[in-house]
Amino acid sequence: MYDFLERIVKPSLIVHIPTENSYEFIQKLTPQLRFVIRRMFIAIYIVVKFCDEVLEFKGQHDWNIEKFSTLHIMASEIIKQLPTGRQVFENIRKDNGLYVDKTDYIYKMLSGLRTQFFLSRPRRFGKTLLCYTLKSIFEGKRELFKGLAISKTKWKWEKYPVIRLDMSAGAYSEGISGCQSSICEQLKYNAEDLSVKLSGESLTDKFKSLIVNSAKKHGKPAVVIIDEYDTPLLSVLENKEEFEKVRNFLRDFYKTVKASEENLRFTFITGITKFAHVSVFSALNNLTDITLDPEYAALLGITQNELERDFVDYINKWAKDYDGKKKYIEKLKDSYDGYRFTENLQTVYNPFCLLKHFDSGKFEKFWFETATPGYLINLLDSKKIDILNITNFSVGINDFKKYDSDNMDAVPVLYQSGYLTVKDYVKDIGKFVLGYPNKEVESAFANELAVRYLKVPGSEKSSFYINVLEWLYAGEIEKVMADGFVPFMASIPYSITIAKEKYYQTIFHIIFNMFGFQCRSEVEIATGRIDSIMETPKFVYCFEFKLKGTAAAALKQIDSREYLTPWKGKGKKLYKIGVSFDQKKRKIKEWKIRAVCNR
């Protein structure tokens, strides 16, 4: 048996796949062929390991599994483990974790004359992994990048002293004291790691000395990487007094970067937001902001090509549970793709959501597990943002810069936080059209709005959600109204209801979007404006609301203006629903439902 295996996997028989080029060979194959070959090699690998270790054949011949370097490399490339929750590039690579190669973008950034950069992206988008990747590059750890794009470039792999400040962790809710304490500890840690001493009284002076002394000690200019620079500010955004203290301190602290250019090889700063004008970034106006740069549209996030190339094993693993590969990829795209950060048409998936999904095969609201910031909901409330039109914001490039506590605008906050993304760009006038990136964000955000605006207890909302979801899928719209919305709206505190038609329309809009369905409100068509239209896989529901009129009048309006014409002949059953409200009692007064002939 062992002689047979030797003949099967003997290096001479697979020499046409050279050892040193095995990775490149694998990457040139189609995902489908790569999947088949991987399965074949892992089967051989397991059998040979079994003979060597379990049957104790090792040493009985003049070879063992380690001599099959090509086989060993190919086996190591077979099942890349998902690095869910892991952010340290060096550890991921050493542990054979799956890494989506972004080093071509990184090399482009490193090889030019510009040396100081800023990048804003939403949370859970891989900013920390990018920072650790840069750290490994500047520490000259060439072996970690074998097979990656940067390994094929002219990068010199020189070793530089790297100063990395992780601003994401600290007692920042305590205000200026927590902020300074956290930064002080990080400066000490970096000084010990680089074997240099800190000098000066203030933290700004200590930071300056860390940069200068590191450059002198190691004979190379230092590299400064600051991850999530804005966390101390966002943590006290609703505490005006502490915010001002933290902002003033950070402005002076970050000035050190600008004043230390002669001792710096490279600077990279990440964050969710960009506090502008007289705020923190007035001290960092030398940074090159690549946030909206089309060249770096896919620096973070997973493109469609990367998904189908690097996650092929996991796609094949779960596709059978979702009616095949094509439908499965479509569902992935609807749920987690859609983030677009520049005028470039390139969209990307949220990497955190993809990893969490591939771990379990379940479609859940993973991004929202870390909670929606309270300041964001408060801002929407204070700015009187129209929830119904939240997916149709048109902004200019300068609107993205209006992010400061003195004059906070909800639009750039929603965009930079990841709740809205670029849906279209009109080049001639420089206009960006913003909307929800995908169903996960739209549904989860609607859930947050329901808690804030409707004040309904969680247990009650959960029961309502489960029942109405089932009825909508089954086309039982009568139950949706009678057993769902009527008692649900009656549970909303009287004190927060508003005797306006748009208030009730907003409730329906929020609730339907909680379910992850395609619900649109105030939809303009040739014959008029539909109050709300909602689609499920098999049904289309058209709602018209009346505060002073009747349900019959609402149905008549749907008919006379032919609201459902665009949906006819598309294979779904159509329903029109007229709803009227009791202005005094602030609840649903009556409703009428009619099925529509779909021809």
C-alpha cells in the first residue's frame, strides 16, 4: 500500500507543478477547478499522513510527507481557516488563515512621493488589519508576504521603527482623564518595544521624543500608525464640555505628526469620521485623504471577484442550503454587499459580516451586533431627518466634510458611519446620491428606529415581528392588519404619537423595513406618488393612508392612479390596502383590502 502511495504522490510524478510556483499555479486556475484539485490533494495528503503517523511507516522508506513540498504547499492552501475576530496580520499568516490580498493597493500607496495618509471607513471594515499589515511591511517581515502581490514588486523590505497607537481601546467615556491615561500607556508600551526612553512633561512632548529617539536609535526614520483616531471624541460626543477638552488635547497631540516629518518615513491614520475645520484635522492638513479616492475604492472590503475567488470553499459548502450557488451568491450580495465609497462604481462586501456568515451559514444582522451608536439616533431626532426619504439624499463633495460637534450634519455622519453609502454619482455636477448599502443595514437600522420612535417593549416587538413576518410571506394581509398592526399601534404610548398622516406612514415604513423586505415610501411614478409599496418574494402590497379620508377613498386613489401598473405581469400576486386613522384616538380606524388581477 505504501509503495502504491509513493507512486501516486512521488515528486517526480508531479514535477510539472514546480514547488516555488505552486501558489501562482493554483491562483491561475478557475475557482471550480481549484476546488476539485484541492479536494484531490487533501485526500492524498490525509492518506499519506495516516501511513506515516498512524501506521508508523515513517523511516521504512527514504522519503516522507515533508519531501512532497509541492503537495505540502498545495495542501496548506486547501482549507484556509476563517480569521473571524482576528486582526493581527502576522498571526493570521502564520496560522494559515484566509487573507484577501490587498497588498497591491498598499504598494501603490507606499511607492509614491506622498508619505502621510488618512482613511475613513465604517467600523468592522478591516481598518485594524490594514494597520497591522502596514506594520509587518515596515518591520521588514518579508516571509509573511510570500505569494502576495507585494512580494512580486521592488519593495526593499527594510526595517523601520514602527509606532502603533490603537485608539479603539480605553476608558474614553471618562473624558479627558481617560483619554490621556490610555495614550500615556500606549506611549510607554511603544517606547519599551523600541528600546527608547520618553522625555518631556506633556504627552505631546513624550510623543515627539518617541518619534525622534526611535529614529536615532534604529538609524531609520520612524513609521507612525494611528488606528481609530476618533474613538476618544465619539465616546464623549454628547458631553459638550468633555468633548471640547478631548478635542483640544488631541489637536495638539496630533500636531506632533506634522511637526516630525524629518524623522518620519510614513504616517497612516484611520478613523470612522473626519472632524473638520477648527477641529482635530486643522492640525493634520498635511495628510493625503484617500477616503473618496477611486484608486483605493477596494482597499478595504471584499469585492465580488475576491469573494468568488478566495471564499470558493465556503461558497460551495453552504450553497446547497440556499437552492444552489447562483441564488446563494445573490443572497450574499443582497445582504452584505453594496458599500461604495467613491465615484468609482466598485462596491464591496462588509468583511466582518462575510466571515461571521461563513462561520455558521446563517444570514443575520452581524454588523449590528456591536450596537448602533446612541449619538446617531439622537442626531437624527434633533435634525428632524425625514425617515421616509433617508434613502434619497443628494449631496455634494463638500457635504462629506461637514462633521463637527459645533455644526453636526446628519448626512455625513450616516455616510461615514456606514448606514448610508454612495448609490449613484452625477459627474457633471459633482452630486452623490446616498442610500442604504444592503438589506442587513436597512433592516437593522429600521429596528433601531422602531425602538427609538415607537417605544415598544422588546418582547412585544419580537412577538409582533415573528407573526407579521409569517403572514406577509403567506400573503395573509388581513391577519397582518387585524392581528398585527392594530394591536401593535395601540401599544404605542399616546404621548409620542402625532396626529399627522406622515407619522403613521412612517410607522408602517419602519416596521416593514425591519423585516428586510423591499419597502419604499413616497414612490413617484408617472401617475402620482405611492404612500408605501412593499415586496416579498411572492407578493406586492400597495398601501395608501388617509388621516381624514376613508379606507374606501384610499383604495379608489390606488385604482384611479393605477399605482400597481408597474408591477403587473411580473409573476407576483398584487394587493391594494387602503388604511384610515382615527385622528382623536390616534390609532387605525379601518382598512380595506383588495386583490388585483395581475395580467
